[in-house]
Amino acid sequence: MLSTYELTVALLGIVLSLAGVGVCLVRGDFFRYFLLNAYLLTCVLFTGGCLYFISSYGYDSDAYLYFYYPVDAVVTIVAYLAIASLFDHLFRKSVFRSYVRLTLSFFFLLVVGVSALFISRNVEQLYSRFVIEFEQNMYFVGVLLTFLLWMSMSYLRVENRRLVLLVSAMGVYFAAHAATYALWFLFPVLAPLIAVVPPLAYNFMVGLWLYTFLRVPEEEVGVQPARQVFQQFAPVGAHSLRK
């Protein structure tokens, strides 16, 4: 059975996710960030399903395992598409937008194809170690993509505070998941303690998204790039030196 803490964290995640989707609907941002909202709704359904199967059949039941692993894989794929949508949002005014879409689509199909090929040869291990390794690899891919997204934003000197917060929250979430899987394999004895990290990371991400959609306008400028700050003060310094 679920503990009070686990149930509280799960229900809080559902409430924050639905609140984020609701804010986007009210403010007309639902389709602008469609895949982010689709990811939130998918997580709500996944969490609700987990609560149902755990309460009805228990953690160790076959019904819960057969529900958890394939649906969690679907949620991870939707998360990949959500990251890709942030790339698309970043390059929406760039001539490279179509190339970025093509590259991400090809990379996604490549990952799915390789995974499907591996699954077809290991059907008997679908609900054992393979699924865990597959999830771990997908989260590391998420970390890599958010890092590349950050590098792209830095190179393009992006000042959109909303986009910065959305990407930052997603980066923390995927990094926490990847670190959790790594620590789980290195220190199995700490599994019960490590297991509390992913739900907290998810609630942090969704909470920051909710704040972003609620309080940060689409085109609000964040911290100025260092080069712009230097350009603003350089003439003053040069003038003082000439004196």
C-alpha cells in the first residue's frame, strides 16, 4: 500500500499538472505549448493509473508491472517530443527550423527503431532488466537534449525568460531521473531512499512551469547577455580613460 507521503506527493503532482494545463487553456497558450501540455496530461493519466493498480493489486502484482513499464515508456517518448517542441519554439523564427525538425525526427525514429529491434529479440525480457535499461537510456537522452538546447540558447543569446525557465525545469527533472537510475545500479541498497527523488523532481518541474505560465509573459526579457552589458558600459569607461 502507498504511504501517506507517497500519496501526498502523487496527488500534488496531479494537482500541479492539471493547474498548469488549466492556466495554458485560460491564457490561450495550450496549443502554443501543446506537447508540454500533452506531457502533463499523460503524466496525470499515468500517475492515476499507478495509484489505481497499486491500491487494487499492490506493488508486486503482475497487473501493476504490466501497466507500469509500457505506459512509462510512452510517457518518456512524449517527454522526448516535448523537448523537441522547445527546440522548435526556439528556432521558430530561424531559417534552420526545418533542419532542426528533420534532425530531431530522424533521431527519434532511430531511437525507436533500435529499441523496437532490441525488443523483438528479447520479448521474454520485456518486463525485466531491459525495460529498466531502456528507461535509463531515454532519460540520459533527455539530459543530452536539454543540454544541447541550453547550448543553442546560449549561442543565440536568447533572452526570453519564459523559455529559459521551461528549459531549466526540464533539465533538472531529466538530470534527477538519470542520476537516480545511475545511483540505483551503483548502490542498490539505497534504492528506497533514491526512489523519492523522481516524484519530487517532477513536482519541482511542474511547479516551475505553473509559475512560468502564470507569472512570466511570453516575451519578457530575462538577464542580459554579458556582451550586451559590456557594450553598454564600455563607452563610459573609454571616455574616462581619455580624460
